[in-house]
Amino acid sequence: MVNKIRKKFRFDISLWVAISAITVLAVISAMMTKAHFQRQEQQAQELFVEKGATLIRSFEAGLRDVEGMKDSAFYMQKLLAATAQQPDIDYIIVTDDHGRIIADSDPSMVAQKYGLDLDAVNLAASKDIKWRQVANPGGAGTFEVYRGFFPWELYDPDKILPKKESKEIKNKMIVYVGFNMAKIEKAIAEDTRNTIISALILLLIGSLAIVSLFLVQAYRLARTSLSRITIFSEALVKNMPIGLISLDDAGEIVSCNEKAQAILNVSCVDALGKKAVEIIPAPLEKMLEAIPAQGGMLERDIELISADGKDQTWAVLAANLTDEEIPAGKILLIRDVSSIRQLEKEVARSRHLSSISSLAAGVAHEIRNPLSSIKGFAVYLKERLSADAEDKKTADIIIEEVERLNRVISQLIEFARPLELKKEKTLFSDLIQHAIKLISAEAQKNKIIIKTDMKDAPLVEVDPDKIKQVLLNIFLNSLASMKKGGKLEITLAPEKENLCVVISDTGIGIEKMELPRIYDPYFTSKPEGTGLGLAVVQKIMEAHGGEILVESAAGVGTKVFLRFPFSGADKKMREEE
């Protein structure tokens, strides 16, 4: 048995099809309206022509009844005037074939000229009805019906015109009947208005039907697309390799995926509809609070303790959701990067220490022993040639350079060695004051002003000797950049989780292209520098779990930020404060 699959019929209507259909409907309506107007005009013409022909025949018949009367011209004028009293008649005129008026509903026009723009000779000889529309300055237009006038030997033209002319015009006359079109024009105008309204209503109904069909089709397609997108997005969220948590504007969890359950320690089914503060860890809650109010996003690594008690590093991205600039909720994207970060640190440290250790060992072995010999010979020459001032000076230079090389080698070996910290609770302001004493003489010599701001400086757990080395290296770099005087400022700025030490100077600054390389070993912009100062500082800061950040611009100065993390007890104490 073969199963028949019924294919769903789809009738898609594009926007252009709808517009084309409406245009065709508008053209058909316009053509129908125009045809109606033409039909109305034709009917009105036929009505006037028929009415005019009947009136002319009646007028001729009325004149035949008085054949033989002595005053037939007077009777024709009287009958014409009486006939013209009908409400729809503007005038009745009888002329000869030269356009001279023989009789007129307005007696004052007799013997005047009329119809000179027509072929009067041929008209006077024809019984065919003619018509035309003429302007009426006094009001509505006039529909004029005319033809040859044949009352035959009805009257004696000699009584109206001279005998010489009367013979020429006898039975060669034209009659003109002018109908007032005011009523018919009013009726046509009203009918036209009604027709136009009907056509517009028909066009509107047709257009609405077509637009409705188009909207229904668009709605159906949009609903189908939305259904597909919904299914796709749900599948994507469920199977994506990173955790996702979304909140509504009220702070309730509206969706999450399986990966997010590892950080929530609760199933998504149980988490839906609950307040985020009841479910998510405190660091994530703080990130949500720290998102900029005007949009944007926040990305950082956070440390959390997993259910099995292990420290884990999570890369978290938090962002606001907006709908036409109106807050609509928040979203968290979470990824476990513990192993990645640990691997990155180990690889970087391994490469760094491996290269430096190899270099240090080689330098120490290959250079230090020859340097000792050179220094010994230099001292011997200095004593042997003490009588010659120039030779003694040369020997002193050799000794100084050898000592400088020894210092470089010592720094290199120290940099290559793994750090062993001896941490203790220390008042940070004491470390700063001790480092300032070591550089105060040189600062006074170079006219450098030192300012400090160390109010409410808390105790921190650090290795005092290593931190003094860090401070001294940075202070000396600042002094070296202010040979012509300046200002050195040291500020302690306790934060929620860190103690921040800000060191700023007004020196020559660092070029933008050199800034990324300042931590590289042996990179220095000072002729007498070794290039290991900031490298050692960074190593000490990393050993303390802190960080160093340098901001600088050429010709403006440099600002160094040292951040030291508080211990667990210190963090708890500051949160309670």
C-alpha cells in the first residue's frame, strides 16, 4: 500500500502583487466611472434633441393652422414668444438663410444677425436636426437644437422686410431652440458625485480586501518564521557549549540551559520563575549590578568554589536586554575556563622562565668569570699607573663598567629564580615612606615635588622586601623621566576587593608604540637602563596575585596602578564596613 503525502497548498502574495491588483482595480473603477459619465452625457443629448425636434414640429404645425391670415408674421412672433415661456427654454429664434432674425422670443432682436458661424444656406434647405452647446453668460449652459424651418407659405415676408429681400428668403428659414441646462447639469453633477462616491467605496472595499489578504499572508509567513526561529533558538540554547541565564526586568530567571546548571547547582526547571538573588552566586549578582545603565556589556573572569570544593575560573559576559531602548531584562553567558587560564599561566611562565633561566645561566657562566679577571687587571693597572692621571681615569672607567655588568648579571639571575615570598601583615604606608626616603635626595636634586595621600590605609598581607623593590623601581623610573623637575604623587585607594596604589608623575611619558613592550626583559628607552626593572615588578605583582597597569602618553606623564588583593578575612571585614 502506497501512502499518499498531501502537499500543503501555499498561495503567497507579494507586496508588488497587492499593489498591482489595487492599481488594476483603480483603473477599472476609473474606466467604469468615465463610461457612466459618457452614457449620462449621451442620454442628456438625446433628450434635448428629441425635445427640440418635437417642439420645432409643433411650432410648424401651429403656424400651418393660420395659413392665409393677413398678419401671419405677427402670429408667428406671438406664438414663438408664448412657446418660449416654458421653463426649460432660454430662447427661440427664426432666421433666414443669411442669418437675419425674422422672429425672436426677444422682439428687440428682430432684424439682427444670428448664426453667422454656421452654413446657413445648407441648414435652411435641410430637415436634419443639428445641435450644439453654447455658453450662456447669465448662468448655466444652453443646449441649442436647430434645423431648417418649413412652415411653407405661412406668411408674407413683405410685411417684415423690404419687397426686394422678401422674395429671396421666402421658405428659406432656420429655427433655433435653446434649452436651459441648469436642471440637467445639476442632476448630472449630483449623479456624478454619487457615481464617484460609489466608485471610491468600491475601490476602497476592493483595496481593503486585497490588503487584508496580503496582511493575512504576511501574518501567516511571520508566524511560520517565528515558529521556526523559536524551535531553532530553543535547540541552540539547549545545546550550546556555554551556560546561559536570562532574567526579565523584574530580576526573575526566565530561561537557562543545561550548562548553566553546573554553576547554579540547581536544575533549570526549579530555577525558572525565581528571583536571581536566590539562585545565582554573589559575584554574578554583583556583575549584574555593575552593568552600565545605558546599555553595553561587562566581561570578566570570576573565581567560584564548585560543589566539590574546588576553585574554578569562569569567564562571564553580562549584558542588558533592551526593547526599543526600554530595559527588558539581563543575560549572563558563562564558560568554565579554569583549565584554560591555568594552562595559559603555566605555558607563559614556563616559556618565560625557561628562556630567562637558560640565558641567565649562559651569561653567568660565560661572562662573570672573565669580568672578574678584567676587574682584577683594571685594579692592578690603576695601582701601577697611579702616577698618570689619564691612565688612572681609564682604569676607573673599566672598573665601573665591570661593576655595572655584574649588576646586570645579578638582576638577571634574580629574575630567573623562582620567587619565594615571605608574606606578613604590613601597613602599606610604611613601605611607601621607606621607598620615598631612598629617593628623596635625588628628588631634591632634580627639583621634584613628592606628594602622598595615604589616609585610612589598611593592613595587607605582602612580602615587604619585594614590595619595597617594586616601589623603588617605579619611583626611580619616574625620577628618570623628570630630569628638569616635576611632581610625583602617590595615592592609596582602598577598593572592595583590592588595595590600589596609584603612582603618577609629570615626566616625559612613554610613546604609544612602546607601551605594549615595557614588561619585556631588556627593553628600555634609557641609555643606562637594563630593561629588567618593570619585568621584575610584574613578576613580583603576579606572585602576590595582584596586577600592574600603566597608562602613559608622550609629553604628558605616566600613571601606574598597583592592585593588591585583600585576604579572605580582610574582604569580609571591608564588606561588613
